[in-house]
Amino acid sequence: MKIVITGANGTIGSALRKYLTTQSQTIIPWDRKTFSVNNYHAAESFLRSTEPVVLFHLAIASQPIGIENESWLINYQWPTKLAHICNKLHIKFIFTSSVMVFSDKAQGPFTIKSIPDAESGYGYEKRKAEQKVFEINPKAIVARLGWQIGEKSGSNNMIDYLEKQMSSNGKIIASRKWLPACSFNSDTAKSLTNLLKSGPGLYMIDSNQRWNFYEICCALNKLHGNKWIVESTEDFVFDQRMIDDRMNIPLLKDTLKDLC
């Protein structure tokens, strides 16, 4: 099966590409330098010529290149254009959104029936993109993701954040009152792959069943050789968990054995 992936070199894209390759799938990364995100006709031409069965749209504006209104263009306009093209060409369209479509005023745990309320920034852009994607392409799949946990620093994941906090502050401040939506990159990649067999609609991918950020940080610290100082707080209160029993993703305790 031929699969096009936007954001194939990113945090999630790298893990997805690696896993799909082990499943003997043919991966075609989208090259933004060759096929501009704001050129509809070039995008359609590319997809016509490559003839993929599926397009995974993972790309976000994580590394700005100076385009005017770049964040809105990439996080909203690009996915809606791709949704239209995929509907027209009968290509399965899988778009990754974010738990950040919910503001920290909307207490979870969230389900697919929960109403997104983000009014600004990245979460708002993703929220509006979700709505438009389904309007344009009723056969689309939208997968909301939480914070990704990588195996090491070097990309946009939780380990990067912890390393930077430790480097800047000499310690990591972690709230016992925050239950973040999160999952390991490799588990997210497998769950996204499972969506190839799923029908249209909204899905949520989250490994966090009941653990707070402090507990997660402590377990990650032990996994990475106890090189951080983790200090608990109760300053940030937010239940960000997403519940979707259809996804069957491994729980955090399956990977972080120190969680109970």
C-alpha cells in the first residue's frame, strides 16, 4: 500500500514512518520545498501522480519559515485543502489534531462527545480545522493526540521539555493536580496505523488512564537514569485525559513499570 505522510520527519511522523515500514508499506514523504503548502494545484498534481491509498496529515507549524500567517496557513488551511483533494481523488485522509482543542477551563476526562472550546492559538486552529475537514470530507478520520513521549531528547516531545526545564532551572516542577493526555511515540504510531482499518470519524489517542504529571516525571526519571530533580507542586489543576475505548492503546504503566 502506498501512503503519503506530511510531517514525516517530525516527532510523530518519524515513528509512524518507521512502524509502517516494518509493515511492508510504501512510504512517500511530502516535501514542502517541492510542493508548497499554499499551492493547491501542485498538491493535487502530486497526489494524482503518486496515487496513494492513504494520506496521513501530521505536519504542523513547528519550525516557522517566515510565511505570512504561517501558523493559520499550515494548521488550518493546508489540512482543509488536503481533505478536499483526498475526497475528490478517493484517498483515505487521516488528520492528526490535538487535545489542545480543549482549553484548560474545560475539565476532562474528555470523550468524543466533549465540546472543544479553545479560542486562540494552536488549539483554536486545530479546532477549526477539525470542523472544516469533516465539512469538506465526510469520509475523513481525525485523531486527537496528547503530548508525545519520545525515547530521548532531540525533537518536540516530553523528554525535550524535561531536559530543558532541568537545564534552565536546575529542577523540574511537576503538578500532582495535572493529568496530561500523553502517550509514547511508538504506541501512537501503532494506534494511527490501526486507523487504516477504521471508519470515518473522530478518534482519541491517549495512554494516560489515571496518572498525574509528577508521577509520570518520576517514572521517566527512573527510566532515564535518575538524572533529573523532580519537585512536586499543586499549582496547575487540569484533567486533560482523553477516553476512547476503541483505540486499545497500551497504558503508560505498560511502558513505565514504576507506575502502579
